[in-house]
Amino acid sequence: MRTALLDWYDAHARTLPWRAAPGDARADPYRVWLSEVMLQQTTVPHAVPYFLTFLQRWPTVGALAAAPDAEVMAAWAGLGYYARARNLLACARAVTGDHGGVFPDTETGLLALPGVGPYTAAAVAAIAFDRPANVVDGNVERVMARLFAVDTPLPAAKPELKRLAAGLVTDHRPGDWAQALMDLGATVCRPRTPLCDQCPLTPHCAGFASGIPERYPLKTAKANRPRRFGTAFVQFDDQGRVGLVRRPDTGLLGGMLGLPTTGWDSTAPREELPGVGDWCSVGAVDHIFTHFALTLEVSMATGDGNLLWTPVEQARAGLPTVFRKALDRAIAASRET
């Protein structure tokens, strides 16, 4: 089974900017680490442009460590889960300051870095240093669930799936093995329509033998997300700028630039109009976070209050998605009037 999958990977591996070709020298640890942090809760197509931008601006871990926090946070905007950007900087500075700019080459050493959890440590150890680490992401969980026809639903099945995956890890090409499983899950063993006729593991797959491989992995029904409400305030000045604020370092979207808002609670939106201005409602935008859905009423005005005045296009490029949606709603409304 291992031979079949590695042979398939040699022929069908995805070409990714952080990856070494199958059988080639080890990949750059900085690139592997950066990509793995970006890929948490983010798809490869969405992450690649951000990765290339980061690499162009900060080509080494030392360059990233020396970057101003605000610049890194702005470059991260749109990737979501903004605590990752703060952890990214903390880790880069630890590697630079405590390890001479060289990443530790073991899972244990990597786990000691700030912001590096078990999955990222395993991935960097295997892919960058060819250590026999057990790398289990969502794609690998799906492959294991089908390969062994695991009847325990997710998320309760996670320990069992990790144990099954660990049983397949050896000292032979561990980095390629980890990436082969990821690629198989991403391109062949797909969530809804697995391409079993193209899979090298079909002869070994209990899910395929069952006749309903797409049944796996089983999942526990998700509870409905609660909905919260708030108001975002978009204030333009006469120089083509929009007023922003810097959010507190802790909490949701911590440290990011954003629009002034009310609190986000579970009640209907409140009008707490800041400063002086001829405020008018221009509609609402919706945004989905991991644990709740948010409806933001958008209020617009012109003025020159005590805000961080930023050219509109520059603001759009650096705002988290939820605030970019609200800004775009106000821009559209201003063009209609």
C-alpha cells in the first residue's frame, strides 16, 4: 500500500511554491512553516497568493521577524483567524532570537516555539526535515476514515484516525508520505465525489469495498451557529479617505485595522453613532465566523473625526473581510447617491 501511494505521488504530486519535488532535497523549513500556518482553515488556492506576497516581502524568517507588526497584520488581512498572524510574528522572532534563525529539526523542538501546535510541528518535521512524524489534517482524516471504514463519527473519531495514520508512518520517505496522503485527499479522495477509479489505494480500501465510500467520514450533526448583530460606521472625508481604528490586541480580529463598530451581541443592532456626522443607514452585510454568524448594519457619513484616516483602496487591501464587506457596501451606496 505504501509503495502504491508513493509511486502515485511521484507521478501526480501537486506543484506548490513551498514544496520540494518528490525525492528531491528537503524543502525550506521557513517556507513549509509559513505555508502550514496559512493553510490552517484556508484552502490552497486562497493561500498561495498570500504566501507569494509574504515571501516577496519577507524572504527569510529573519526578515519576517524584523517586520513591523502592523505591516504583517495588514498583509494577513483576508486569511482570517488573525491570532495566527500574531503567533507567526512571535514564532519568527523566537527562531531568530533564540535559534540563530534556524528552525529546530525535531517535533519536540518545534513544539517549543510560540504558536506551533502538534499538527504544525509534525508537518514541518516531516516535510522540511524528513522526520517520521504523523501528519494528520482534514484530508488525511478522510483518507483514513475511508481506508479503514471507520464508523465513529467526527469529531469523536479524531484520536482513532490519528492512531490509524500513525501505523502507516515509517522512516522511508516520511515527508513524501505525509504530502502524498494530503494530495490524495485533496485531489482524488474528495469529500463528496471520490474518484475511486483513479485511486492507488482502492485494492486496500474498506470504504470502497463497502460500495459507499462517500459515506465516510461520518460526522456528528453541527449545531446551528448563533447570530449576533452590530453596526459598522464608515466615515469618509473630502480627500478620498476612510476613518479606521486599531482593534485591541486581544480578542476577535485583535490588533487589526478595522471600522469603528458597536459591540457584537445577540440582540438587534443598536445605533451608537460616533462623533458628529450626518449618519445614514446604507444596508447590512453578513459574515460567518467559526462560532457565530454576524449581521452588521452599515452607517455612512462624511466628516473628519479622530480616526486613522486611510486612502480607501489602501484600506480595502488591509482590512479583514468582514470590514471590507461593510466598506464596499458604503462605497456602493456613495456612488448611488
